[in-house]
Amino acid sequence: MSARARAASQGSLEEPDDEVVPYSDDETDDELQSEDDLDRSEDQLPEPETRPPPAAEPGWSVRANDREYCNQPQFKKKSNAIKTYKYNFFTFLPLNLYEQFKRAANLYFLCLLILQIIPQISTLPWYTTLVPLVLVLGITAIKDLVDDLARHRMDKEINNRKCDVLQNGRFVETRWMHLQVGDVVRLKKNDFIPADILLLSSSNPNSLCYVETAELDGETNLKFKMGLKVTDERLQEENQLAQFNALVMCEEPNNRLDKFVGTMIWDAQSYALDLDNMLLRGCKIRNTDECHGLVIFAGNDTKIMRNGGKTRFKRTLIDKLMNYMVYTIFVLLVLICAGLAIGHTYWYESIGSKAWYLYDGLGYTSSYRGFLSFWGYIIILNTMVPISLYVSVEVIRLGQNTPAKARTTTLNEQLGQIEYIFSDKTGTLTQNIMAFKKCDPTSADGVVLDRGKNVDFSWNKYADKKFQFEDNFLISSIRSKKDPQILEFFKLLSLCHTVMVEQKEDELVYQAASPDEGALVTAARNFGFVFLSRTQDTITIMEMDHEETYEVLALLDFNSDRKRMSVILRFPDGKIRLYCKGADTVIYQRLDPNSRNKETTQEALDIFANETLRTLCLCYKDISQGEYEAWSQKHQEASVSMVNREEALDVVYEEIEQNLLLIGATAIEDKLQDGVPETIAKLAKADIKIWVLTGDKKETAENIGYSCQLLTDDMKIHYGEDVNVQLRNRQTQRRNDPQGRSKKLKEKFFTETSKNALIITGGWLNEILYEKKKKRRRLRLKKLRKRHTNSTSAPDSSQPVDDWEKEKRQEDFVDMACECSAVICCRVTPKQKANVVSLVKRYKKAVTLSIGDGANDVNMIKTADIGVGISGQEGMQAVMSSDYAFAQFRYLERLLLVHGRWSYIRMCKFLRYFFYKNFAFTLVHFWFSFFNGFSSQDVNDKLSLRFPKLYLPGQQGTLFNYKNFFISLFHGIFTSLMIFFIPYGAFLQTMGQDGEAPSDYQSFAVVAASSLIITVNLQISLNTSYWTFVNCFAVLGSIAIYFGIMFDIHSAGIHVIFPTTFTFTGAASNALRQPYLWLTIILTVGICLLPVICIQFLYQTIWPSVGDKVQRNRKKYELEDDEEERKKKKPAFQRGGRSRRSAYAFSHSRGYADLIASGRSIRQRPRVRPELRESIREVPQAENI
Amino acid sequence: MVITAMMASSYSAKEEDGHHSGSAGLGGTAIRTRKPDNTAFKQQRLPAWQPILTAGTVLPAFFVIGLIFIPIGIGLYVTSNNIKEFEIDYTGTDMSSPCFNCSQSFSWNSTTPCKCILSFSLDQPFECQLTALSLCPQSNVFMYYGLSNFYQNHRRYVKSRDDSQLNGDERSLKEPSKECEPYRTNENKPIAPCGAIANSMFNDTLDLFYIDPNGTKTQIPLIKKGIAWWTDKHVKFRNPGSNPNLTAVFKETAKPVNWRKPVYELDTDPENNGFINEDFIVWMRTAALPTFRKLYRIIQKKNNMTPTLPRGNYSLEVIYNYPVRSFEGRKRMILSTISWMGGKNPFLGIAYITVGSICFFLGVVLLFIHHKYGNRNNNSDIPN
């Protein structure tokens, strides 16, 4: 009986089940319903979810051991090789160039280059554009090449993994990429599964095969898969497998990790296949020595590859903004050039055409000249559209270091703009390690805590060597067997569970359905109560020094409603006892009124809860023989009942689990990664919202939410039901409001002042967002509308009227979630994770970051603006698709708050400066145009080619702040005005100290360029808030290099060698010899900078930013920090300050009780009893996936 | 009573095969190797100085700048005022102008030079006077010609030259650069010097006469050497070949279309002929602005007794060759003395004084603002 069915039976028909990971919304054929079907189902809205999926039209067929059959063209089956790289040897150049020229800037410069080749237009030699363009393209291409090579390497590594494939009757080791659909493969323990494989048989009894699905869903407990009975019996040997020739018909490849439908036809018999028979790619074989399988889907058809989502090119906000600016600049440029061209036309008409000295013999009309000069200006003013910007930005990004591995360098500054973080839970927030932390076996004796000395476990040969333990009293009281309560405590832990054990070279290996349970049993083992083995109806433990076998009369398994599990045992002495462990709330209700220790345990629970440990209460009950027999009868009846068996069983269980006697409490720590709560707190302070998206169960997720302080006690938690109601109200409100469509409802969802948190499961998410069963809904909508025109019945509020409403609903949801200070989504599929991320991206226009470690996070990592991979336990998939990768969640703090901010500020300052510089530089030409008949003479063509590069070193490592582009525009205009008009005023009608007129254009150029260089470098100095010798060197060096190069290219020697290229002979030395020109330069620089200083100072004085204040009071804050550090040393314990969270430790799924009861997992193959065999197929195991 | 057993032990669901070396191993060596080098540079921890614009630095800076700029400005202004400059426009657009006829009757083909005489008087002796501020590099008087509305900075015009040719390259002499079009060849002969700049060389001749109070005209000797940059004369411009006979050197070339004489007849002095003729060099150094002046001649001081140009009446004799009327240009003759800062230009002095004053004023305003706001903000805390 599946959980879904159980939920349905409890009457919550239209409500999604919190337990189940919902289907992803991928449309598969079986979701299509005929119109007739709809007509029928419409009347019974809301749709019951229990509707069994109609049998799939099998579109995919595989014949075992028959590659020819499987290679038939109509199937379009691919090999198992995966390809994530973009280029190969031949396609690299064309494809990469094509991609690069998709960038507007590159294309623009290509056009410029073409323009420059036309002699009538050319104002600058063509190589002035070609060289930088080639440089840009080259650098980018090399970067892409390196990236792609890494992908090639990774693909190769994966494709070359080995596995055994049956070929010509023998198993041959083959590379993954040569694997084909229809192959029979043999997998060994700890192998990754290379494709989606139908499990045929395994070395375990009943062809059971344990898999770790962490890569798929992030859950680390083992799942078991089972081969069909028929294949289990007939396909154990190599020769049998070689004869295997079944035909498997199944669904087409899709991305639904939770569903598989197929049929196997073998020897004219057909067998139904479902997900339990499938081993999915990405999982790992565990605890199974060997298994055999048939490849059904390979390579890109596998479910995990289908789930991957597309890799897309990520752009930072600044990138986008930059692009917009470049467009703006471009428009500006066109306008300016048009203006200048008109000016030129006019000038030529009135003056130029009459100036005999300008006669060029071309005979163009003045408007044609204007047209040509337009293009000429486009070329000459091209520095306004900054090609070097892209290069410089790349250089800056490369120059920055992040504390971890930055897999991409293009997103650094965006790290400073994150508003939302989407985090996976397992492996990201938590270490995925359960630690038995504390216990409270309430004892009558007084306690002396003897801490600080590790206890010697040598007396216990089964003790786990890794255990450390600090309470000698506990051990001594166990060893002395003085205190029966303590003994009972550990005995319970060793008996009441569904863990399975495997003996492996004198070592016991426990296999638990949930890591919590594993932790408890392991703890008991260390305290001398070693769980040794179990059969279908016995359990054997080592009790200190002697073995004891108990008869298991009943196993009352865990489920999330019961929140407890019990076991009824017959002791060797015949006494019957029930052991029970469960959540405190549940247990306390069922305690015997006379049970002792209630208060002390309660206290202990409070303490545990305060430390955010997950607690369990342990209790027992003695049952008389008669009582047991009576109950057993009922139990028998319930377990064979055909309707509502689950429910009936629950009632029976409830009956016996009464009047329990409390033994104590355990506390288990779902170990958080180091520093997680601190990090979350810090990030919250930075107004970054953290959403946890996890495949875990609601309880677990909520618990972790508390322990990492995402949730606090003063928060009001809203669940799916709540949210749905709220959203529905909002929707109704909108529907009733005739103008509702146009205006946006502004009022908040939560009016209370308290903090809110949202915990929502995947099922609810689908319900709320109308994501479920798209196609059917669409059909229904059509229907609904049809009907709507006939009758005036109000539309069903649970279904949207149209896409607009759906969109509104989603927007509402996002708005609502954003009002909450914490959002936790549990039981969500990888696809849903990505959907949530994209919802926030779409409706909030915010910068998002996803962090995760498993393959189930890949989609979300790719969707978010920035993806961070944790290189943790769940493999490297996430890291491969991430932009940044590091080992622990807490590094996020430094990445965002320190490096992100720095990069951001730096990049922004840089951009502003860059635009400023470009404008200042380019607009000097503009002003000059008014004095040279709009004929686009470069102020200094050789120098200009040189000096954007000149102060690149000055930009590195300095801080920039992006406020807005127009400020830099105006600043640039101002500077350029000064740089042009001050020398203009000074030069007009004057001459040098040796009588020679300095007003020749070369001297003018030298003065203007020198002023510009000094101004922009000093401007950088003003912007630099953090001076190191590197900065000093860069700024002073830039100026020095400028003068050096200038004197060099103005020298006589170089002119003699290249008389036509270097025509500035002597200009620098002649010009800069004159004090008058120096005075001009000083004045120009002064006028350019003084207003800036003045404005900056005014801002800092009157409207200081937080950063300014921090800077100003740096010393003080540093001192305060130190003090706080000292204070922090003693944590304050608030007793009862936090409400207790009764986490049932079985966090992941129900235990293996069914499995145990059926006896299938027991080492000794049970003699085949027909009735037992029959029952195997009847017990569904779907819930474990 | 509560027994709290502290256990630092852990159970990992994945450890069953011993692949992980326990939870402690997670934070161990594997991570350490992934860290970037812990150098000051990579971790951005270089020793640094963080300057902040505080009142303590900004206000004194403003006052100091003000205090420096104002004296400089005054110095510049006074110097500029001490410079003597005389300017006379001889374009001849006015009917009353003596050059009116010449300007009107100009034709490219006329062979007889048109001459006009303008008289003017200087009411001060022209000589650099040694005062406190005007250091005199030389007491010579400089004579300039000035052109207005002349776009020597036009893009195509500026490019229309062949620097190789001017540098004496014989190949370029025979095969001038394409940039020179349409002044590259004439009647199948290469033009030397080619290009629009050379073609439009200023060719008026100016002579200056001092008229004694008794009426006698004395020609003032004008020195035509030393008016170009040393680098231009000796590096940038060179006659082709080693043959001192320029006529032979330039035999295969044509003169620029608008020139009356070929390039090798610019002067009789071989040191000032051909491409190294200084008038030519000065012309070839194109001006930045459409109104410009170029050095024409130097008037040297004869002796210590008399000023270089004494007070009195002068006459300027112009041989009017250069047409500017078509593009509404103007021609001027300028006489000027020179100080340490060059010629007369009050702009920079005024600008310095203005900027200095504004700085000083701003200093006061900022001081006031700082007094009013500064303390308030210094104390306010940062909201966390």
C-alpha cells in the first residue's frame, strides 16, 4: 500500500500528499486523455489522485542480447556515450567565431574593420581595429578552448569507465560508451550504474539489489531494487544470461525519475515492469556483490540525463547592463556622428568648398561628403564603444581570486548582488552524518559525570574503532549491570529497529533505511548490545557477553502518521515485551499514567531540543500471553484485509501501543556542516534570503530549518494548505474585481508583524502553481471555457481560467514567499527545484544563487544566475555544472560577503571609470571637430592607439563603484571639455618662449594627451580606497610609461627609421620644454579633479554611506570585533527557550519492516514456500523512491 | 536525574565500506590542498594604505591649492601684460585698405607681383623689459604671419603630405605617397614637395621699414633662419641625396601647382633651400586651430643702446601672393616680444586666478559644511 493510497484513504482526496515526491510536469503520452475521458472525469472534480495511470503505449522496445534489433533506425537509439563538450577539432574555429560574433560588440568591430578598409571613409589605419579585435577574439577563444578541453576530459573519463558486458556468451570488460541498448551487463559492488538498466538478477537473495540514489534525489539511505521472480530464478549464470532473449516494451525515454512502465515478453509470457526493477544511471550499487541487468535506456536517453536541463550561457547583471550601455553608447555615437556629419556638410558648403587649399579633386557634393564623414566619425569615435572593455573586464575577472575553485570567471561581480540563495539540504547544509549524541536513560541512581577521558572500549570486540566517548560513568554502570534501566535502554536500541546486518570479514555492516536508525543501532553496539543477525522471525543480539536470540512476534513499522515503531518480542524466558521508540509527542500520549521518569526525561528532551538534536523517546511494555494472543488475532485479520489494510493495521497497532513505560530519550544530531547557522545568520543580515529546496521529508527539512536557525521560534510557519487558501482568496479577490486584471494587488499576504516562514511540499507546490498535468488541464480548460459560455457557473477556484491567471498565481506565490523570512520546499523533484528558482528569477528580477552537491541539484544550479557546487559526498555532478565549487557551505559567506562584494564594487568602479575615461578621451575629438571643419582629425592618432592599454595596469586591483552610467557620461563630458578648452584658451594666439608658435597641432596633442593621462590616473587614485604598492606602481608606472613611450616615439631616431609612421618628431621635447605648457597641464588637471574631490567630500560629509562610516571608524570597529570574539566564547544556555522538536529519527522513509517480514533479505535462502512467494509481488515498495 | 553521555562518535550512512576515513577526514587533507596559495597577494592582504577624504586632508588641500594658484595666476597675468604685441591685418577686404586692389585682382596666373604698403606706428619701444616677473630669454622681437579661418587641421589636408619624401627619401621623391593626391603628380612628373599642405604654402613676402621722424625709410633686417624647430630642420626634413646641387636633384620633379618657383629656388642659401627651407618647414608644421600664427622672421637687437624696435612709425611692404578672400580668411602680421611664458595671452593667468579663488572659496564653504555636518555623522552608528 503506497503512501499516496494511504493518504487517499484518509479522506484528503484533493490535497496533495506531503510524503510523496510529485511527478515532474513533463508531459508524457500517458497523460493525454481523450475528450470522452474528460467529459466523464469532469463531473467528479476534484480529480482523485489515485487514478491509476493508463497503460502506456509502448513506444520503445528492447530485445535482450540483440544489438541488431535495437539498432533499428526507427528507434533512434543512441550509444551510451555522453557528450557535453561543444566543439571538436574541426568545428572549433567556425563555431567559436560564430558564437563570438553573436556578441554585439565583436560584430560592431568587425563592421568597423570593414568600414576602415574603404579608403574614402578610412580615418584610421585598418590595423588599429584589427589588432585589438584579433586580440579579443583570440583571448576569448583560448579561454573557451581550455573550458572545452576540460569538458572533453571529463566526458572521456566517464565514457571510458568500465563495466562488464555480455558479448558472445561471455562477460567482457567494456567501456561505458560502447554499451548499447539491449546489452546485458554485470555490475559489481560500488559501481556506478552506467545506463538505465532493468535488473535481472543479483547475488543477493531474491535478486535484491541495494542502490544509493544520492545522485538522483539527494537521499543517502539505500534503496532496494528487485529483479522479477522469473529472471531471478532463471538468469543467475552466465550461460543462462547469454540465452536470455526477452523483448521489453516500455515507455519512451523521459525525465520522470519516479515512474517507469513496461512489459517484458519472454517465452510467450508477459511480465509487468515498474520502477522497482530499474537501476537508474547515476546511482551506485551498494551492498550487493554482483548484479545483472539489461540496458533499456542509454546515454542521453537515461532519466538522469533527461533531467539535466540545458546548459546555458550565464550572464551577469552587469554584463547585461553593460550591453545595454553599449547599445546606448552606440545610439549616442550615431547621433553624434550624424550631428557632426551635418556640421561637416554645412561647413563644407559654406567654407570648405571655397577653400582652394583643400581642393582634393574628387568633386563630391557636400552632402556626399557629409555622408562619408559620418562613417569616418563612426570609426574615429569608436573608442566610445569600448572594445577593450570586454577584454579589460575579462582581465579583471581573471585577476581576482576566490577562496575556492571558480569554474567560471565571468560571474565574479555578480556574487556581490545575490538576493536569493537556493540551497539543497543534504550534503550542503548537513554533512549527511548522523551522530548519536546524547542519551538519557533515566536512572534511579545519582550521577557523577566523569568527563574528559575517553573510554576504553577494548572489552567490546564489536565496538566500532571510530567511536569516542566521554562518560565513563555510563560505561561502568553498564558493565557492572547495576542499573537495569540503562541496560534496558540499550537493549531496546539493539532490538527495536529494522536495520539489516551483513557479516563481512569479521566485521558487522549495518544497513539501515534511515541513517538515524543506523546511528542508534551502532551506538547500542558500542555500549555492548550488539545486533548480530536477524531472520524472518528472530533477532539475535550480543548482550554484553552472551548471545541471546529473541523471537520477533510482530514488527510495527514506522510511518509518518504513527511517528513511532515498535517490536513485540518473545524473550528466551517466554516473557513477551513490546519495545517502542518514537517521537516524544506521540509517546507521551501513550505512556502509562504510572510511568516513572516523565519529568526528568522531559527535562532532558528540553535540553536536547535546545541543542537542536533530534530526539526519540524509548519505552517498553510487558504483555501477557493472553493479551498478546487476542491482539495477534486482530493483527492477523487486519493484515489480510483487502480494503484499507494500512488503516486497519494502524488501528490495531494503536491498540497495543498503550500504557507504555518510559525508559529514556536519545538525541541524534543530523550533523550540520561547519558554521552553517553562523553563515545563514550573516547572510540574512546582508538581506540575502535563503530558500531550502530538498527532496527530504517535511519533518526532516523543518528540523534542519530549526537547527541551522533558518527557522526560529518566533516565526509563524505556514504550510501548503495555508498557502493555498491564501492564494485562492487572492485569486477570488482578483476575479471579483473587474479591474483586477490591470492593477496589481499590493497589500501583503501576512499582516501580522511576526516573522513568517513557509514550508511547502512538492505536491502542494504543483497544486499551487497549477503545474500538474499540464496537458490534461489544457484540455479541461478548453472544455471549461466551452461550458462557461453555456452556463454561468463560477469557474472552479482550484483551476486557473487561462494562462494569465496561472501567471498571476505564480507571481502571488513568489510575492508571498518573499514576504517570509524563510522558505523551505521539501519533497521536490530536481525539476521543481529548477522551477522554483526560475520563478523567483522571473517575477523578482533578482539575482539568484543555487548551491547544492548532488546530481539532483544540477538543474537548479544551471538555472540560477550563479550555481555553486559543493564538492561533497554526493559525487561530482553538481560541481561539474556549477560556476563555483567549494567544499563547504560556510565558504559561501566569504565568497559572497567578501569576495563577491569586492568583485562587484571593483567591477562597478571599473566600469564607471572606464566609461568616464572613454568619454573623456573620445569627446576631446568631438570638441576638436568644431575647430577643424568637422573633418574628424584625430588629436593624436599614434598615441591614442597606445594609451588605452597604457593604463590598464592602473585599473587592476583598484576599486570602482557603479552608480550610474550617466554620471560617468557627464563626468566624461566635463573632463573632455576641460581637456580640450583649457589648452585651447591657452594656445589661442600665443607662442612659445623661443618665439616658435606652440599652437601647431602636435604640441596641442601632446598637451591634451598628457593632461588626459595625468587626469585619468589621478582620478583612479581618487577612486582607489585601498592603496598597495601594486596600485602605486600601477598609477605612477602608467604615467611614467606614458611619458616614456611618448618621448620614445617622438624621438629623432625612430623618425629616421619610419619617417611616415612616426611623424611626431621632437613634438614632446619641444612642447614639454615650455613651462607655459606645463602650467596649462597642471591647470587642466586641477580643474578636472577639484570638483570631483569637492563632491566626494561633500557626499561623505553630508550623506556618508555605510562603507564610508566603516572606513572612517575602522579602528574602532576592529577593536569592537575583537571584544565580541572574546565574549562569544561562553555560549549562553537558555533553558526551555526553544520549543521542543520531536523529530522522529526515521527521517527518510519507512523502515525495512515489510522486507524483513517477507523474509526476502535474509541471508539463508528460505525454502521456497509457495504462499510466501506469492506475497512478494503484492507488497509494493514504491515508496522508497 | 539525567545522564548526559557525550559522544563525539558518529555514524555515517556511507561508511560501511570504509571508503571515508571517518567524519574527521572530511575537513582534513583533501580540503587543504584545494585552498589557494596563502600569499598576501592572492588573498588580497597586501599591506595597504587607505586614504579617506577627511576634512583634515581635503580642506588644507583646497586652501593650499588656492594659495599656490593665485600667485601663479597673477604672475602669468602680469607677465602677459608686459609683453608687447602689435598686430596688423592686411587682408585688404576693406576698400580703404592699401591691399584692397591686390586682394581683388588676385589671379593664380598673374606673373607680376602685387605689392601693397601699410604704415603703422608703435607707441612703445618693442623689447623685452626685465622686470621682476618677465624673465627675458631674449630681447629679440618676433614677426609672425597669422591666418584666420584657415583649416590647416582638416583631416585630408593634414594627411596630404609625404614625410618620407620630406625626409629625403629618393624613392618617395620619384614615387610620392598616395596620400598626396591630387597633388601627387603634374604632367607625369612627381611633385616635390607633394601634397596639399605644401601646395598651399604661404608665399606673401613681408618687409618692415622704420620711418625716421625725418622721413627716411630704413629697412629692418629680418632674420629668416632659426625660426623652425631644431628637430624639424635637422631630423625631419632633409634634402634628397648628397648632391649639393639641388637643381640637379629635383630635375625630374615638378613644382607644386600653386607655387611660382620650384622648391630648389626658395632661397639662395644652400642651408635654407629645398626641403630644409625654414619658411617651408614652419608651414609644414600644421596648426591645431583654424586661427593660427606662424613665425615669419626674427628681428635681432642691434646693440644695447637702442631697443630692438624703437617707438615710431613703420611701414609694412607686402608682396601680396596669397589668396584668402575666397574662403573669407584673414591675413595678419604680428610683432611680439617674448617672455618666459611665451607670447601674450592673459587667458592662463586669469584662469589660474579664477581657479585659485574658487578653491579658496570652496575651502571656506567646505569648512563651514564640515563644521555643520561632520561631527554629527562621525558619531552616528551604523545600523546593523
